[in-house]
Amino acid sequence: MKANRKMKTKKQKKTKIIYYTDELNDDFAGTNIKQKKVDSNFKFINKNIFKRMFAFLIYYVIAVPVIWFYSRCIRHVKYVNRKAVRKLKEPCFLYGNHTAALDAYSPGLICYPKRSKILVSPDTVSIKGIKNIVQMLGALPVPNDASGMKKFVQAVEYYNKKKQIITIYPEAHIWPFFTGVRNFKDTSFAYPVITNSPVCAFFTAYSEPQGFMHKLRRANVTVYVSDPIYPDTTLPRKEAQKKLRDEVYTFMKDCSEKYSTHKVIEYKHISEKPENAESDKISPDDFE
């Protein structure tokens, strides 16, 4: 019996292997939510004074304390160099890697006491009953209809002028526990160039738990924050946004190589897949 238990424990701790085909577009969130149309009719900016007051209360009285408790007391997430964002007098844009369904809580703790808007998939505002709540908590959906882009960009500029920090996950899709950095486009880096705002990158790294903590959690989580990176105003817009993208990517890549050393899930390109092999399945536990 004891031998069987040991074998079972080892099997449970075995690194999962996931095979992907396209690092830009493959998504392992597995939500399968039917998206609602986010177009020019969507209300990206809320100016109703009562709704704004209610949003303020929900964010600071309920959301932030719950997020802090879950992050620090349950998941024991550590944050390195949060002061880089807090010291900024002007609003900034945050760019982070996307490795957990609950990545949405990191910006709130990085930015506190400032508020953060988070660019999200239309999935986030397509769940019946929580659309208004997630928007009050900072969700700003990227349109899935071209007609909504003008109002969306106006909303980004509006919240930037209101000195709210705007968070973007340029990888776009969730790869749970991914320790590397996926390639991403420079499209979303147009916003800090247009508004002439600084950028701070953050990277969620996974390291192996030591001692008794090895039995309590699958990985230690540490979030590293970069110093501010400013747009190069001497360059044309396209070149300036590419330069910002490259600087953010370099920071993330360095953090990945130095600090993200524990693979709970290993991702391999489909070309490396042995004959008859199958990807392991992503489970709800992979979205802690």
C-alpha cells in the first residue's frame, strides 16, 4: 500500500506536456464562452456618478482586500519593485505575461492605491450577470467588431487622462504556468506612444517550492516589475511602438531565464510531438 501511494504521489507531480501549433493564437483557457458583440454600441466609458461611486466602493472595500488576502495569504505571491509604479506621478501602461486566469489581480496590487483598467477579451463581458461587475472592477473589453475601435481608443485615452493605469497582456491568450515568453506583436504599444506615457513591464515567474511548502503548493509565484520605460519621442510612431515592444520583451525574457525555473506544465511545438503521443489535459487546478 505504501509503495502504491508513493507511486501515485510521483505521478501527480509529473510535469504535464502540452503541444501547441501557434504561440500567437493558441489558447488553453478552455472557457468556451459564447462572445457577445463588442462594437460601437458598447458603453466603454461610464460617467454616471452613482455607478462610479458604487464601483469605487466595490473596488476598494471589497475587491482589493479579497485580492490581497488571496494573493498574499493563500498563494503567497511576492512582488518585486512595485515602487517603480507607485513613484510615478503620471499614469502609465502595464504590460505582463499571461499565465493564469487570475492574472487580473496582479495589476490591482502592483498599482495600489491607484486604480487599473485591464484590457480584456470580449469573453469577460459575455458572462450573464457579471458584465457590470467586471467593468466596475476595471475590465475594458477589446472590440470584436471593427466599428467599436474608435470608441475603444477614445476610452483608453480618457482613462489615461483620468490618471488610471491601463494593463495589457500582449500575449493575449492564457498558457497556465508557462515559464517562458511568447512572441507578441507591437500593436498594443501604440497607446503609450499616442499618449506619451511611460510603460512598466511585469513578469510572473514560477520557482520550485522548498521543504514542507512543496506539498502545499505547486510553484512559488513571484512578480517582477520593471523600472519605467519611456517612449522615444524622436522616432516615428511605428518605430517608437516597436522599440517599446522590444524593451518590454527583453525585460520579460531576462526574468524568464533568471527566475522562472520550475515547469509545472511544459509546452512543446507540435513538430516535437512523438508519434501517437497526446497532449495532457489542462485541469481546473492549472488555473490557480
